[in-house]
Amino acid sequence: MIAAGATISTPICFSSLIPSKTCNSKSCNYFPGKYADPQLFSCKNKSCSLFSTFSPTNIRPHFSVKASSSVGSAEYTEEPATSVKFQKFLCLPGCSSPLSLLGTGYREKVFAIIGVKVYAAGLYVNQSILSKLNTWKGQAAAKIQEDSSLFDTIYNAPLEKSLQIVLVRDVDGKTFWDALDDAISPRIKTPTPVDQSALSTFRSIFQGRSLKKGTFIFLTWPEPSKMLVCISSDGLPSGVDATIESENVTFSLYDVFFGGSPVSPSLKASVTAGLANIL
């Protein structure tokens, strides 16, 4: 994400890589922590470039599977099991404001009793969502994680949230979709025609597609009944690959990661710890 020698201040909103998406408000209410200075993290112009001391031509989204001596920096958080680095702040297609990273984790599949890591994942949210979570203010992470209503509140808030998946090995697109479908379908007991159409659209994105190590997959919920899918093998996405409009499908996928039996327990635990620290 950051090329060697690049000069950068924190945070950075990479809207120069996404010219068609802008912050339309004078202030994005973009605060990465409860002790932050609100004046420091406001978007002062429509391009949403929060600081000017960097060269956009030298910025590249960063993916690393080499071990690092640090699990975090001013610009990134490293998922420790995979050594994948996640930007702490992102501007994404379809989002009106920058999003902040809440936590990271990884997905592991077991083959012949051997655990194989398939991808790392991070959850980003519009910071305004935090104002909806005052009920859990001051609670410990363990207590927050036991309360499923917190994650339901995050989902139902009409504010953007996005799951970034970063592959740590090559995966066939059909194989990736089949794994998603196996998790989504049991959560939709009686699919409606709208659900079936949405699943067909979702499936078509991955069919016949080779997903290489380092590929970014963003699943973004701009509102509860809509999900944007962006796939990029060359850094941050510049556009949306598909729009899924079925509340059953979009919620089922969210529940796969943040419901009672998440496919990545480490991700849900990390997000819970992040919320406990912020609230």
C-alpha cells in the first residue's frame, strides 16, 4: 500500500486512486479514536485527501505475507496469523465517507487434519456508527462479544460498513463461491425470486475467475438491503463489480462473519476488542 520512500501523514484517504468517488460533505466526522481531535480528522475538500504531504503516484496498496516485527504502524494494522497489513483508513467505491478499521482476522480451512489459511479479513465502518452503540459503552470485550444485538445494530445502521478479504493463496473463483454459498444458503430457508436473482448475480462474479494470492475482495454494505462487491488484483478497487439487492442475502453474508457461529472467530473477536477499546 505504501511504496518505499513515500512521504505520508496519518490518516490518508486514498481517493486519488478512486477519482469517481468523493466525500460530499465539508466534514466526514472521521475520528479514529475516542481521544482524537475532531479538527484533525475532517475532510476539508471534496477530494477527501485529508493531508497533502504525500505523492499519489507513489502510493500502492500494500500486501505482505512476510513476517513483520510489528503488528501495527501509523498507517497499517497487521493481521498476525497471516502477516497481511490492512490500512487503518479507506475510501471505497459507493461510500460517502472514509471508513475506519475495527479489527482483523483470518479464515482457515482444514484439509486432512491440517489447517490451511485461505484469507485474512478486516471490518471497516463509517465512524458515525459508533454513536449508535452507546448502550455498550464501557463494557468489556468478552461481554460485548456475547451480545449478538451489538452486531445486529451495526448491520441495521443505515451507514456504510465494508469487509475486506485478502487472499493469502491462489483460489479458483468457483471454489471461493462454493464456500460462500455453503455458508449463505442454510441461512436462507425459503429463497424468494429476489434472493435467487441476487445469488445468481453474486455467483456470476466468481465463476470462471482465477483469484490470485493478494487479491482484494470488498463486500460493502451502504445500507442493510444492499451490498456492493468489488474485486481487485491490483490494489484498491476503482469501481463496483456487482450490486446485490436482497436483504436476506446481504444479511446472511454478514451473519456468516459476525453471527453466532462465525467462519472467522478471530475476526469477530478482534472487532469486539476494537469496539471495547473505542467505546
